[in-house]
Amino acid sequence: MTTYAERADRSEFAGEVHVYEPHRIGLPPIGAYLKQLWLRREFALELARTNLRAAHYNTALGQLWLILNPLLLGLVYFALVEIIGRGNRGMDFLAHLLLALFAFRLVSTSIRQGARSVVGGGRLILNTAFPRTLLPLSSVLTAFMLFLPTLIVYAVVHGVAELPVTPEILWAVPIVAMLVIFAAGMSMLVAAVQVYFRDLSNFLPYALRIWLYSSPILYYAAQVPEKFKPVLLVNPMYPLLTSLGDAVNFGREPRPALLLAGLGWAVGAFVAGGLFFISREREFAVRL
Amino acid sequence: MSSLSVSRDSVAELAAPFAPATDWAVQVENLELTYRTTIEKKPTLKRTLVRLGRRKRIVRTIEAVRDVSFEVPHGRVLGIIGVNGAGKSTLLRTIAGILPPTSGRIEVHGRVSTLLALGVGFKGGLTGRDNVILGGLAAGLTREQLAAKYDEIAEFAELGDFIDMPMRTYSSGMYGRLAFSVAVNMDPDILLIDEALSVGDARFKQKSFDKMRALCAEARTILIVSHALKGIRELSDEVLWMHKGEIAMRGDPKTVIEAYKEFLDVRESDVADEDV
């Protein structure tokens, strides 16, 4: 007779012996779960890749849209800000705007795709046993794959604006990692909530739009009037975007307090979103 | 179907000798599965708010499976019959590990392949090829295993060039053919099939039936849910009749199917025997 934990370790999704029992608490054995998740990492990658491929299937410019899309988006916002600001902004502001916008888009795309990931994976969920977190995590991979080409666009503008290139720019690596972790947490959260409230995907574009405007993207954080400062302080994107801007736009070391706040948001969102999703995922097959 | 009426026993002899089995492929102990569901098909915030405002809670508890216990020895074919809503599909999903049991225990020895809601193609915008690969990866197969299997799957499904077209362009028959082909070609130890004895046209139906018999002969364990009583009778070693979430009867195919028909009061009518 083996213990419950031993059996559970061999079971869950793959392997040769599966044991299915009611879970004592909402969460499946996390160790076994993560192992299964890791075993199927190819699935998340392949799903992200095919989604990207399908998005530009049948378009004349094809993969070129991966560069054109963010570039045009950035230029539209720049034009908007220029019109409102009576044209006194320079290339260095464009660099700030593009960097912040692309970083924001990494998070917002993860969330938008994440919201659809579980509900849109209906057949697969009804037919196959696998860790469902793969679906929202794959949305984050898609968003990250969309983010990578934007770095080329940014690099060009950075060069044209003659912004400094210093070793501090390497801070971008851990900051982007925090953005990805934060995006993953939010993606899992909305993916699970969407199963219960299908209205969410209707709200989402507006919520994300407001979030975009209230984040220091179309303006510098320093320009925010005193009375709106509290809004900035509760916005997870504020520490993340400001740190990223400090490191990349200005080539200076990000403030430790902001880095810590960003890390806190990222880990918090990841743990909360992950636990919520995993504790609910076994119900998805019934709810779809 | 006359060409198929090789006696079931001769197939069974090839497959699993009727020796007392000591090892179960699937063991289900006191399985209960209840779930709570709202009546609304698509739960939305607005409806929830309206309902909360009226202090109404529309939660129904559905007892899909009630105290079910049975075993399937390795290499046996178990047919599961019963009227709509008897809990047959829920039972298969629980064995596949898709739905968690509310109480009781299931032990499955071997690699499981499922053909449940006719569903490889979960993304209509992607090609048949992409869907096959994604489905396989989700099921835990490696890329190498899939590459080795892929040609066999594509050939069996007979889709021709359609395999590289988006699945939304498929007819329902093509859909079913691909799904069936994936399930049976994944080299499963245990195959769970829900209502799939009848996909495609008459010729493919024949072909899939032959394939199923070949799988039975290879000593695979198969659980089939179907309303096609004739097919069930030919393929199964044992039949389980489920009614309202409980096992109404279990035993040799002929006896159970006769009893079930009596219950349905349809007798030997042609409609019931058709592979619907």
C-alpha cells in the first residue's frame, strides 16, 4: 500500500498509472502539477507559435506586421500627444513613449489573449487531461513573441534620438522578467474569471484603455499633478514602466524602491493568479 | 453489416483469453460525481447581479454518477449503454481524468487515449496538422512520438490536402474522421470512445469498425459509449447499462442489450440496431 502522496506523484496527468481521487483541498499536489506542466512546455510554445502564424495568415505583408503594428500604434499615439502638446516634444519623448507602450502592450496582450484562452480551448479541455495553466501561459508567450520585434523598432528610435547606451541598460532584463511574471499572473486570473463571468471580455478593452491612459506612457511620471499621485502609486505599471524607462531611456540605475514595488506586484500577481486558477481549473470542464 | 458478422467470440479469443484476469486496466470504486451548475448556459455578471437582487440562487446539483464500481481487465472491451443523460459520458471523462470525482476512487493502468466530444480541432483557424500536433502535445506526447505517428494519422483520416487547411473549412465528416484517426493511432493502452462508431460515410464507418476490431485483437482495453447497439454487441466482451447515474445491469452483451431494449420497448426494430 502506497501513501496518497506517492500515488499522486505518479498520477495526475501522465505516466502509466493514474489515480483519481477527490482533492482534500482545492489544490492538486503542486509538485506533480508543476512536473506535468514542465513536461508539456512544448505545447504552450507550439500553441503560441501557431496562434501568431494564424494571425497573419492570408495577409499580404505577413510577418512584417509584427514590426509594422507596434510602429504604427506608437506613431498614432505620438501624433496624438504632439497635437495636444502643440508639437514641442522631441525624439527622446518618442523613445520614452514607444518603450513604455511596448512594455504595456506585453502585459495587455497577455491579459486579452489570456481571457480567451480557457473559454476558447473548450474542445481540448473537454477531451484531454493536462494542466490548464498551459493555456494562459501560452498567451503570455504569444505576447512575448510579439514584444521581441518591437525591440528592433525601439532600438532604431533610441539611436536616432542619440540616447545614451550605458551598462545600466542591462537592468532591462530583470525588469522585463518582472513584467512577464506580472503578465502571467494577470493572464491566469482573467482566464479563470472569464469562465465564470463571460462579460469580462467585453469590459476588458475599456479597462485596459483606461489603464493605458493612467500609466506613465503618454506622459512622464514626473508630470503627473499632485492630486493624481495616489492613482499612480497604486498602479502596478508605474514602478515597472518607470524603472524600465530609467534603465533604457536614460541609462541610469532604477530606484530601488520602484524595483522592489515592481517585484512585489509581479510576484503577488503571479502567486494570486496562479493559485486562483489552479484551484479552479478542475471545474472548467463542467463550466464550459 | 453482414460482412462484419464474424462471431465476436472468435475475435475475443484472439485478443484476451477468457482466463481469470488478475490485473485491472481500469478500476472504479464507489465513484460519485455530482456537480453544481447554474441553469444559465452562459453565466454573466448582469444575470448574476439581477439574480442576487432578487435573492434567488439558481444552483442545481446534478448527480451524474452515483456509487458506481466496476473493473475492466486488460485487453477487454467494455460497452456502455444507456439513455441520454444516464451519466455515460461523465463516467468516461472521470476515467480520463478530466473531471474530478466527488468521492470514490479510480485507478487506471496504462496510457489513455480519448475520443470524447469529437474534438481534435479546438482551434478552427488552425490547420488539421497544427491541431493534431497541439492535441498530441497537450496529451503529453513528445514531438518525436508525434512525428512518428503523424503520417499514419493523416493517411487513415483520408483528408488529402485538407490536412493543411484551416479546420473551419472541414465538413463534419472530415472533422470526425480526423478525430477518430488521432484517437486510434496514438498507440493507447486504454482507449475511451464516446459515440464515435459512426463517423464519416459508410465506407469510413466500415473502416473505423475494422480498426476498432483490430485494436480489440491487439489486446487493448477499450471503453465504448454508444447508442449503436449492434456495434456494441459485436465489439464488447461485456456491457454496462447505466441508468440515472447508476449501474442498472452488467453482464454479457447479448443479455444486457436484450434487457435494455426491453426497457426501451423498442425490441428488434431496425432503428435501434442502426449505427446511429
